Amino acid sequence: MEAAARRRQHPGAAGGPSAQPGASFLQARHSSVKADEAASTAPFHLDLWFYFTLQNWVLDFGRPIAMIDSFELLYYYDEYLGHSMWYIPFFLILFMYFSGCFTPTKAESSMPGAALLLVVPSGLYYWYLVTEGQIFILFIFTFFAMLALVLHQKRKRLFLDSNGLFLFSSFALTLLLVALWVAWLWNDPVLRKKYPGVIYVPEPWAFYTLHISSRH
């Protein structure tokens, strides 16, 4: 009698074992929702972009030092063959990475402070790469391809995440620096003679050799 009364007063106690799976299911579902929310965020890859910018500066400026013992052979490789072998895959890989830097959440489309600090040295390096490597056509083609992809993805309600914003901002800063560089040297008669083509993008080392080192 007393056991029956207790079961009537506490029906969940009699079905204790059967009630536990329901509670476990709710807990598992709640945990999976939290895991999905955590996985949907796209953090800024500070380590990736910091070491990538660092190795760009080290390898590109360290290369002339290694070119002193076999200069002629390496000059041919650097000026002709090396440009095609290095820069085309380089920009292709950047564009492929950029194509995956989109998120459906507009709130995630922002850059942290660390990314803002790296935009300037990254954009400055790409400016040097474009001007000294004489690859303006390849750069501008990649930039407009990135811009077209951004506009296309925007129609699908997809926005750039922090990594995509960093790369796009670096390229935009590079384009601005190249435009300022060309505008500054637009009427230079010496460089105009050295670069007579339709696309006029003087090399920084040529400017240094013709206008700075020649004075000493």
C-alpha cells in the first residue's frame, strides 16, 4: 500500500531507468548545439599570417645575398624563368585559399587588432613584390578575380571572414601603394626611358640605382 502510494506520488521514480535516456538525449542535444556554435566561428589565423609575412620578407631579401658566388645564372633564373615558376603558383595558391574564406554570419566578418597590425607589412611586401618582380598584370588579375568572387558570394549571403578580409585588405593596400608609386614617378625621364612599355611600373632598385646611389 505504501509503495503504491509512493509510486502514485512520484511517477518518475518508478520509471527512473526509462526517464534517464530522455534526460541524456536532451543533454547530448544541448551539447551538440554548443559544439556546432563553437565550430561555426572562424578565428583569425594569427600564426599562419605572421609566419607567412615573416618568411616572405626573410626569403625575398635573403635571396640576393645567396646570389653573390653564381650571379649570372641566378640572374637569369630570377628575372625570367623564376618569375613564372614562383609567382604564378604563388598567386594561384593565395586565390584558392581566399576562395574558402567565406562565412554565412556577417558578425564574423571583421578583423581583430592583430590582423590590422599585419596588414601594413603584408601590403608593403606585396607592393615590393609587384614592383620589383614586374608582375603587375598577374597581381591585378588576381585582385580583380578576388573582387569578383566577393561580389558573387555576397549574392549568396556569404561574407569574408577575418582571414579573407586580411588578404583582401593587404591586396587593396598594395594596389594603393603601386598607384602612388607610379604617380610619383610618372614624369621621371630616366625611368621612362628604362621602362618604355604601356604598363609603367618602375622597380624600386632601379630608382635607387639611378637616383640615390649615383649621387654618392
